Amino acid sequence: MTKEHNIIIDQSTIDRVLALRSKGMFAEKGYLRIAVEGGGCSGFQYKMEEATEIEDDDIVLGDSVVIDETSLKFMKDSVIRFKNDLMGAMFVVDNPNASSSCGCQVSFSIDPLKLG
């Protein structure tokens, strides 16, 4: 587990990105990009995809995750983990700033008071 920029990257996330790289499902230097976008059933949603290039406003966390500076503000104090259970295998963001979220664990709303 690593904590950088007020984000905790769980070891399960690091292990999964390394596995995706080793199986050729991610590029050798591929990262998991997580971005916060407007939309979804609760107002905001996470977009997750492979990143092979690092942009000027990107922050690299744990040598496995890339988050742009704007999205980072919405994700302060979050834990990013990989889960594999009966519901499926997926990366999950446990975001304490989310005032509500939907069952898909991708869409959420933010309490502006928590962002300071």
C-alpha cells in the first residue's frame, strides 16, 4: 500500500496493474488512469482506462495509477483498490468525499463542504 497526494493505492491495485502488464493486457509501461467526469446517475463518475502517456497535469501514484490534478481534488483521502468477487472484477474508489453513490460504484455526488 502506498499513500501519495492524499490518495491510498491499495496493494491489490498495484498487483493487478503489474499482472495486466505481464499478461500483455497493458503496455509494458501502462498505467491505470482514473479521472472524475461530470455525468452518471449521481452527478459525477469515474472514468478508468489504460494510460500509456503521462500528461503535464498528471500525477503518477505507486508507479501504477495516473490521476490528473483536477480529478485528484475530488478524490482527496480516497482508497483505490482492486476487488474480485461474485459481482465481478473491478477497480474501486472508496471516496470519503462522496455524499452518495449508486450501486455501480462508478457514479457519485460530492458534498462541497468536504472538499474545503
